[in-house]
Amino acid sequence: MFNIFKKKEEYLTAPFAGEVTNLKQVPDEAFAQKMLGDGFAITPEENVIKSPCAGEIVQIFSTGHAVGIQTKKGLEVLVHIGIDTVKLDGEGFEKLVKNGDQVKVGTPLIEVDLEYIKNNAPSISTPVINRVSPFFI
């Protein structure tokens, strides 16, 4: 028996409420020129970053500034909170998941102190990238 009608399609959602923008508007050349992959950016209006897709946490960065998720079909999704936020050494980020965790759309991933990030990073614009190669940030 064929199971064509029960097949679930993969999709991405916004990881939080905010203004969605084109990657070209992100003030970082690597993201703006899509060197890390295609996607969109969003300016957060909430302090909890939620999973934009179902899958496995393949990389939660030690600094908490970014998370990588791989879907069952192999799509790799990177959520990178703000620009140059790796330089904050984890200040302003609380990781809510760990590598290997299974997540659903909307699962809380990272709690962010938005005011701290706004005051200490060049931008809070958050790229959401769908990738086809391994994570290397």
C-alpha cells in the first residue's frame, strides 16, 4: 500500500515575532551575500527563540548565540541571533536545549536578553538560514 497521502512536508516558521527582512539587509557580508546559505532575517520582538522546524539539534554553540537543526529529510537550518554576538562570550544567552535533542516546531531553544544584545552587538537582526553544507560558524 502506498503512503502518499500521509507524507508530511517540511517547512520553516519564524523563530519569534518580529519584522522579517531580506538577507541582503543584514549588516554582515557573509549573511547578506548568502555565503552561509539562503533564508531570511528577522528582528526579534520576543526574548525566547523557538525552533523554526522539527528535527535534531546538531549544534548548539557554547556561547548560545546560534543553533543548528537538522530535519529528518536532511535540511540543515541555522538560527544566528544577532550580528557578531559570538564576541559576547555567552553573555545575554541561556541555552534551553543541547546537542542531540529532538525538537518540534515552536520548541524553546534559547532565551535572550534583548536589551543586552541591543546594547552590546552591532545588530539584533537574526538570520534564519537553510543550508546544504555542514555548520562552520
